[in-house]
Amino acid sequence: MSLQSEIGTFVAAVLNYFDTAVQQPAVVGTPYLALGKAPEVFDYTGMIRISGKRKGVVYFTAPKGMLSVMLMRMQETDMSDANLRDLVGEVANTLSGNARKDFGRNFIISTPSVVAGSSTTIGYSPDTRPIVVPIDWRAYHANLVVCLN
Amino acid sequence: MNAARQHRLLIVDDSNIMRRKIERSQDIPQVEIVGLAGNGLEALALHEQTRPTLVTMDLTMPEMDGIECVEQLVGRDPDIRILVISALADKATAIEALEKGASGFLCKPFTERQVNDALVKLIEN
């Protein structure tokens, strides 16, 4: 499987989440390589780590405002930190599910984890080049970052 | 309790927003929600107290995962009907859940209609 189709699997997971759970589509921007500096991390990040045939990390990072409006669209009234963490965790969960479905047993995928804080550093191997896929929804901007060797 | 409600539903998911979404989505008149659990161990404890006839079950959870919980619930009550609701959409996971005794499988993310349709199927089957 090519890197392009591997990225497509993760992009499809995020778009499906917006289509189905949020019921309002998101738009994918032009992907780019994060060279020279680490990709921007927003307020909440849901990530999965991958090992096996490929190694690395894949994460969805979004600002609090975007996640709060997503929760509203999902009829949720509680915008607490716990629910915002839950939401990015659920997006990461779908990244994991799509990867298991499309990649099979060649990839070992961790349980999704969540970190909060835009000053967070997401660790990845220096021999990988993170690919940033901008995700735009309403007036908000999030990133899907795929960092696999 | 409403006598017309013949089915008692326990919702099991480690995500609060997912538990609440399933709770809000459920609009089948015959179904009464009797409990919400955040992991398999809580589900087993609530099963003792509430004796559900239907369960929605997440798979990836702390303490005790959904597959083990399905197996234990079916061991306690072979007639219990369990709908697995998970983002782990690969065939092997679905087959494993069904082999352990689950009655249906719904992939996350889902719409309100999808969860209701899946619960109706579970009841009718």
C-alpha cells in the first residue's frame, strides 16, 4: 500500500466523522510536509501510535472552539474539558478503526490517547517527515498529522 | 416503570459523549434505559443491579474491554442481546465479538437513526 493511500485512509476517517457524527462536512486542504519545525498542535489532540510494517504516530489536533461547536452539533450541552477530550479521543478511535480495517495485521495500532494543551510536544522519530493535512470546518481549522517512517 | 417497556437497556462506553449520544438517540417506546457504564467491570456490576435485556457495548475500554464483558454477560444470561458499537470496524473484530455472543455490530461513528435501527433489529431478532 502506498503512503498516499495510507494517508487517504486517515483522511477518510476524519471526513466520515464530520459527515456522520457532526452531520456537517469538513473540507480537506492541501497536505504539506512539515519541514524544519514541528507541526502546529492545537488545544486538544487525539493520537494513535503505529508499529509493525510502519512506525510512527497519527493525530488529529483541534482548537477548543471547534470541538465545542462540534459537540453542540451533536446535541451535547456539556462543553467540559472531559467531553472535549472524549471528542478528540473518539476521532482518534475512528483513525484506529479505519487503519485496522484497511491495513490489516501488518500494522499494530495502539489504543488512542489524548493530550491537552497547545504547547504539547508530540514525539516522533527524527527519520520521519510529518505530513500535515489541514481540516477546515466552518470558520475553524484543525490538522490531521500523519508521521510514519 | 412503564409496563409497555419490555426491554431494559444498559449502555456501556468509556466515552461520556458516546453514552449520552446513545441515550439521546434511543427513542424506541418499548425500551427503557436502566444504566450507563464506563467500562466492562462497571457493566457487570450494573448487570447485577438492573438485569438488562439489551446492551450496547463499546470494545476499547479500560479495566475490562468489551469482548471480555460480552463473554461474561452472555455467560450470566444467554438470552441477553448485545449490540457492539465500536470504531474497530475490521472483519476479524466483528467476528470475534459475534463468536463471544454479541448479537449485532454497529460501526462508529453512527447517526441517531442507525443506532435506533440496530436496536430495533436486535429486538426483532
